[in-house]
Amino acid sequence: MGMDFPNIPHWIDGEHKLAESTAVHQYLAAKYCPKLLGTTAQERGIIRMAENVIYADFNEKLNGLCYAQDDMNTLEQGTLGGLKPIEKFL
């Protein structure tokens, strides 16, 4: 594949090859709609904060549903509870 860090998801744009969700998303936004990344330092900071919460914090809880052996009801409630701050923010 010729990628520095081959992984899924990945994006190939001519000779440019990227892997990892956030890198692919940021590249596409920068290429096709840069204003999605924010036009001021404040906007860019808020967008990065939301990105980190969604990809790191919530994604970790969501993955827990796939791999955990614990009580599913408890896991589901914890995961759904993680959506509340994101929903409020949006």
C-alpha cells in the first residue's frame, strides 16, 4: 500500500496517502471546505476540543460495548450518558 502508517480508514488522493480517521477528516475539510476547520484561533480551538471529545472520550466508551464482558445494560447507559455533553454542545 506504500503508507507510512497503514490502517483503516485510509484515503489516497493521487500520491498523497493518509490513514487514521481524524487525519483523513481534517485533510478532506482543508481541501474541500476549509471553513469547517475554523477561521479564527478560537473557532479552531473549539473544533479541536470537540474532535478530541468525540474521537477519544466517546469513541473509547463506544468501543467498550464491542469488547467488554460486563453487563450490557450498564455499559449502554454509560455510553449513552457520554452523548449528553456532546448533544448539549451541538
